[in-house]
Amino acid sequence: MKIFFLFLSSAIVFGSNSFAQSKTTEFNILQAKSLDIPVEYKETGDANFDDLIYRRELIRYFRSEFKMPEFSRTGEKEKDIADFNIKIKLWYQQYPQFVDVLNLRNYDQFYRYDASCYDTPPIYAKGCSDAEEKAYQKRFNNWMAHHPDVPKLAGDDEASKQKHERELAEFYAKYYKK
């Protein structure tokens, strides 16, 4: 019984710790305000969306004002990820006051928020053959399946379906055949 209790309590502690790192907390927001960071957290009612927008704005701010490193693609993804993780650690050593503001420590945590971590869409060649067109379509669909910003269907009612179609159309307009 004692072993089960220790296991359960450690699972709760570790579970809540990982959850705290995945969401922007009031502490993170207060840290940003105390450092006079001009990025504001805006509540829309969707905590996931609010967190996404806030952290993306923080990353943009830190890149423009404090030269936060971007993810660089050389073709060797594992090496690129390791290099990015080292650059981020070094940047945090230079600016330790921002660790609790951004609350992202490595590539896996940055991926959802940092556009430099996303794979670029396949390049479309105008005037290509039908076979090349089909190959592009396959590459684009595969790329889209792994992109974190692809709109997701939020419900099965008509309003949700229409919203999803609008968002999907905007996504295609931004990336398809570019």
C-alpha cells in the first residue's frame, strides 16, 4: 500500500509539473510585466489559443530585441535540433531573467510556438506535368499533416464546420502552390 501511495503521489507531482510547463501561467505573465516586456496576454476564452498567440509574440519580441536564436535547417534534423537546444541554453545563460517568462527549454517545447521550427512547404513548379502535379499534391498533403497550425474541426455542428472550412481555405491560400 505504501509503495502504491508513493507511486501515485510521484505521478501526480510529475504530471502537474509537465502541465505547468506546457501552459502559460499567471506567474509567467507577472514575470514578463515585472521585466517591462511589452507583450500582453489576451484572453479570448480559448486558453490553448491564448497561450499559442502569447508565446509566439514573446518569441518575436525576444528575437527582435535580444537576438534569440532561430532553428536552422541544414538537412540533418537530429544535429539541427541538438544545435538549436545548445543555442537556446546559451541564450538563456545570457538572459536568465527570461527563463520563467517564456517557459520553453528545448526544441520539442518550442516546436508548437516557433515558426522557425516548422518544415517549409514543398515548392510548386508552375507549368509542371500531371505526374509532377500529383507528386506535389502528395508532398503538400504530407507536409500539411505534420504542420501544427492546420485548422482542426472543433465540433460537429454546422457553425463549427463552416468555421473550419474558412480556416482551411485561409491556410491553403497562405501555403498551397507557393
